[in-house]
Amino acid sequence: MHTWRSTSSIRAGTPVALTIGNFDGVHLGHQAMLTRLKDAASRLGLAACVMTFEPHPREFFAPDQAPTRLTSLREKLELLAKSRVDCVRVYRFNYDFAKISPQEFITRILNKELSVRWLLIGDDFRFGARRAGDFAMLQALSTQNGFEVSEMPSILVNGQRVSSTGVRQALASGDLNVAKALLGRPYSISGRVTHGNKLGKKIGFATANIQMKHNRPPLSGIFVVEVCGVNKTSPSTTYPGVASLGVRPTVHENGQPVLEVHIFDFNQEIYGQHIQVNFLHKLRDEEKYVDLETLTQQIEKDVVQARNFFLTA
């Protein structure tokens, strides 16, 4: 998969089938769009291309009010690569981009820069300054700009519309089964293993500290997890464990969110490796304990519960 992060790298004249969106989480609705995109690209002899934005427009305009991210840009690109699209165009969302009128977006970006011949958008898609552009405008201007436009209906799972918002709500409430149903896979966070304060090792539960790109992760608490990426010869091999995602109130006051994973029966050095943590089941919320001894006792109980989960799964 080719990825371009600026229009200067675009090969003018290469015709594409395109879909546009934030694709946060790359959930089942997104996956259905990507499948339809690839089918149309194959039928028409075009490259299957995705346009996305960085940062999310709502993060740009109101960072304090923007929804939590399900995926970092790297995670999103990794998921898009797994879908086997041909290319991704990452547009930097800034004031200049936000000021582009819907008409200019169609004529300059879709037509001249991207050479779009077939376009697929979601049923709630809006574009251009003040979100003034919609499906009707794309239809009205499609013929003169040389492309066909199609609309993707919502995808339902158990009667619920699949959306990034729905996944966030499920994660925030600790319902990982619903999140998994909407995503088509367990929710995961990936990052590089970094050095921590070694507290886990001191109390008998060594942890891998994962460098997160999520300043506000969409879930928190203590979880049963699977970890992959720790075995260099077999990166897809998973290892069971228990994870803490939160601010560690027993150890820090006003701390930043940290993801720590205790991998069962594992003692290899994995500093610097990029690993993925799959969240399978929530055990409890994060709590503040009176001392480290009480914290250690609770961790022991968490480990027993997590091991039992794998025995009964």
C-alpha cells in the first residue's frame, strides 16, 4: 500500500476509485466500504484509494471537545493496509484546508489532483467549508468532473448502526463484546515498549510499558489481554496477560494515562519492540489503594481472574 501525506507527491493523471472519511477504528462499516471500493476498482480497472485526514477535523477546531481516538494514525494506516487497498492519501487538516469550498474540493482535489473516476461516500458524509457539501452536490457536479458517485448505507450489527461513536461508547462502558462486534475484532492499542519506573518488577509483576499515541484513550481500567509482536520470529503469536490502562492513582497524583501489561510466564527483554495489546475482557475499574501492599494483593487477584478467563474461554 502506498501512502502519501502531501499533494506534492501525487502522480497526476493516475485514475482512482476513491472513498473518503476519518476511518477511526476501521470498524465493520468502514470495512464494508473498503470491500465495495475494491470491487468497483477491480471492475473499472482503477486503483483503490482512501482519502483521510490528520488531525481529525474536530480535534483541529475543538481539541478539548473532540471525541477520543480509537486509533492513532499509524494504527489506522496499518489497518487500512490489511484491507489491501492500493493507496492512502493523508491530507493535513488545517485552516487552509478547512476554508476550501465544496466546489473547489470537487474540481481541484477530486478531479485535478486525484483523478477520481468513481467515488464512494457514507450516508452522513459532509465536506468543504462549513460542511456545506453533500451527496446531492457531488451528484450534480460529478458528470462535468468526470466521475461517478455512489452512497454507502449504514451497516447494522444486532440492530445497532456501526459507527466510531458506538465503539467509543461500548469501550467507555467496559462492554468489550459490543466493541468487538462493531469492530469485527478485539479492540487493540499498539505501541513501542519503553522503560518505566520498574515498580511492577519490584512487587513481583513485571510489566511492559507501552508508549501510547492516545492522550485520551477510549477506555480505562484493568483488563484481560492478549499481546502479539513480542516474538520476532512469529509476530502474530499471542501471549495472555493482564493490563492496566489508567493514571495509576496509587503511585501518582494527576498522572498521564499509561498502558502497562503483565505477560504471563514471560521474562524476555522486549524494550524497543512495537507490540499490539488486544483487550478481551474488563475486570474492574482503576482504584487508589492505601499502600503498595494492598495494591499488590489486588494485582494477585487480577492475575488469578485473568488466568481463569483463559481457562474457561
